[in-house]
Amino acid sequence: MTDADSIVELIPRLRRYARALVGDRHAADDLVQDTLERAWAKLHLYRRGTDLRAWLFTVMHNVHVNQVRSRRETVSLEGEVLELPGRAGHDASLEARDLERMLARLSVEQREVLLLVSLENLSYEAAAGALGIPIGTVMSRLSRAREKLRNLMEGSPGPGRLQVVK
């Protein structure tokens, strides 16, 4: 498999992460496009044999940080629904909406770590590398994000609401 094939295979994961990160479908597509352009231009910097997925998430993170810094505005998930793999029923779409609202209440730093580790199944080491932070910071942010989500979910039980399983 060529580098191009490997990158193309990872586009759905990049789109999912970008969508969860920025919230808006069009902004997420732009972020993925900018990420792919940067990655392709900098492919010579990728070390063969390392995790291409983690490298692409690093590129995306850096592109996103640069865009946020240049806009100096906050990122919001309001009004958008996360794309979940597979077909979802009505209850699943309500749960996705609730989860999206709860994710929006996390800090950007906590949301990034939570999405990379939980949604994209990156190791703590890979997430730390992708975000350019120490592994201890990844663990701390992940712990705080999970705790905040637990508290949010416990405060909003009911039909169509996410329930915390202990």
C-alpha cells in the first residue's frame, strides 16, 4: 500500500475527529482539506514505520491551532450533530445530540484528548505526540474530561439521555 492509499484510508477518521473538534460540517471539511494539503506537502517529514494516523492527527491539531489563533474565536458544537458510524435509530440520535452538547461543555484541551484517546483509540503516547504535550498532561486532561462528562450525564437522566454505567 502506498502512502497515498494509506492517507486516503484515514480520511473518514480525520473527518470524524475534525467534525467533533470544530462542530461545523463545512469547517470540518475545510480543516481536513487543509490537513491533507499540509500532510502531502510535508510527507517527507513522516518517519516510515511510525503511526501514520497519529502523525496525521498531529498535522490536523497544528493546522487547527493555527486557524483558531488566527481567528481568535471559540469553537462551538452548537446546532450540529456528530456523525456516528453506522445507522442510528431515534434513541441513538438523541444520545448523539446529548453527547455533542456535553462535549461542547468541555474545554478544547479536554475535548481534544478525549476524542483522540476514546474515539480514535490512540494510545496516551500517540495522543501526547499528536498534541505536543507530556503524557501526564494527556492523562490528567482525560481524567478531568471523563469526570466532567460523568457529572453532566448524572445530572441529565431521562428518556433519550445518556446514562452512566458504573
